[in-house]
Amino acid sequence: MVRVTCFIRGVDMKERKIRLQSVEDAKNFVKVATHCDFDVDLYANSIVVDAKSILGVMCMDFRHVLTVRYNGENKEFEAFLNNHMKDIEKIA
């Protein structure tokens, strides 16, 4: 996990790489992200979407590794990210 300090807001952001391989993965990701009481953003190259938006997440290219940035803690969300990081290791 990478920690990024956002100087504009003074917030300690966490950054993780994940891979969503199906529409079902995307739906589960949004479902888990929605339960977070903090901002969660999903990045792919120059595209940034709100990770709590099913329409935004569905617009992402699932063929590539995605970057998740967030600034809080939620055990269910962390577990989801950990499971999808394992998928990256298998593919790499």
C-alpha cells in the first residue's frame, strides 16, 4: 500500500492497485465502497471516477490494473482490496 499526502486538504490518502475482472466484481466493489464513510476514487490513466458510482466504475477498462485512492479505514473494504490485489499477482 502506498500512502500519498494530499497537501491541499492535509489528508493522508491510501493508494492501492486492484484488478476488476468482471461486471460482478465492479458491482461488488461499488457495494463495498458505498459503505465507506470517506471518499473513494478510482483511477485509470487520466480518468478519475467516484468509486461509489456504478456508472463511473462501469466506464473503466477492466483489462487494466486500476488505482484506488481513499482516506479512511473500513475492514470490509480493505478485505475486498486485498482479494483483488492477489489477482494482480497471479496475472503479473
